[in-house]
Amino acid sequence: MPRSAALLPSWRTVFILTLQTLATLFLLSVAWVLLYRWVPPPATWLMLERRAHAPNGLGYYGIQPDPRRIRYDFTTLDEVAPSVPLALIAAEDQRFLLHHGFDFDGLWQAAQYNWHRAEGQPVRGGSTISQQVAKNVFLWQGRSYVRKAAEAYFTMLIELLWSKRRILEMYLSVAEMGDCTFGVEAASQRYFHKPARALNADEAALLAGVLPNPLRFRAGQPGPQARAKQLRVLRNMRALGGAAYVKELVEK
């Protein structure tokens, strides 16, 4: 018997096992996404990372708490002020209600901006809220082609299996808004000492404005850059038409 013929069954077995593994991973990922359609995630990878390590390797005054306390309180759209979802959309993804997970116009504009930006100017991202939810809820931090591919895959899943309302609820609940502070409810309690349902437009815009880098643009002690971002978000909120823009989404 030729050597290639003798090897054929083993390769066939490998192929079948590979297909079975891929099918299992696919079914598990679908089940995971479906579960979070109704159940809040207990934690995210970033929460666990922040719990174990301070951003600069040390805690306040050079002391590393063990363990660090995570502020996280899952919140629905019914439990926040209408200005909150409006501010998040105005700050992060103004075409959120129009696209299906990927904003190719936004990606092209971000690419053009980054190509022509002056030295020292920040890089502009083109990720949608859906992509950020996929990354924040299901994946690890970092930059790699594998993670970007997984992010695209989970983005398609949540757009298919969740409503826009659920995607936005997940985003406003798990987005990092300060060191060890996740979600608008925890941020509102920490920085403004009141629930998220009592936030006004200025406060919601400040929280949304620090999202690109909440460890640098601190909502608790906003500097000139954070205030400038807050004003930009407020302008975008007015340009979208105010709370009426998210009325249908909030009232579902």
C-alpha cells in the first residue's frame, strides 16, 4: 500500500476533529451571546485585569490594594436619564441606529484623518458601539489580528441576536469610566453622588466624553481636554435633535 494511502485515514480524522471543534466553538459562542441577551455579565476580562493591577502598576500613594474593588452595576435604559444614551451615541457612534455593526463610512473618515493628522494629534478610531461591546464583553484587551477577527465575529453575532437597545444597555453598563469604575451607574455614584437616572445633559456628556481614555481624561477631576470633549459631545447631542433622537429606543 502506498505511504500516502496509509496516511489518508489519519488526515481524514484530523479534518473531522477540526470541524467538530469549530462547530463546538460556534455553538458555545452563540449560546454565550444568547445568554447575555437576558443575563447581565458577572464581569469582563478588563474588570478582572483592573482588579489585579493598577494602571501604573501601583495603587494610590504607591500602595497596591489586594484586591482592588471594582465598581460595577448593570443598568437598563429604563434606569438612566434619557441624556445618557444620547450622550454615548453622540460621543462614540452617531450612526449607531443606522448601521449593522460596522460603520464603513466612519472607518474611511478615521483612516483619512489619521493619514493626514499632524504629529502629536491623537489617533482617531472607527470602532462602533457594537464593536466596542463585542470587545469589552467577550474578549481580552490588546491589538492583534486574531483579536480583531474575533471582535468582528462577535459584533456580527450581537447585531444578529440582540436588539439595539440591548447593545446600548450593555455598553453603558460595562464601559470603563474610570479606574475600577465600569458603567454609567457606578460612575454617576462615584463622581456625582447620585443615580444615573438623575444625571443632567452636562454630566452625561462629561462621562461620555472621557470614554476614549477614562484613565487620562478623568471625569472626577476634568481638565481642559475633558471639558473640551464634554462641549463637543453636547454640540453633537443638539445636532442629533436632543432626547427625541433616542425616544423610540428608550421607550421600547
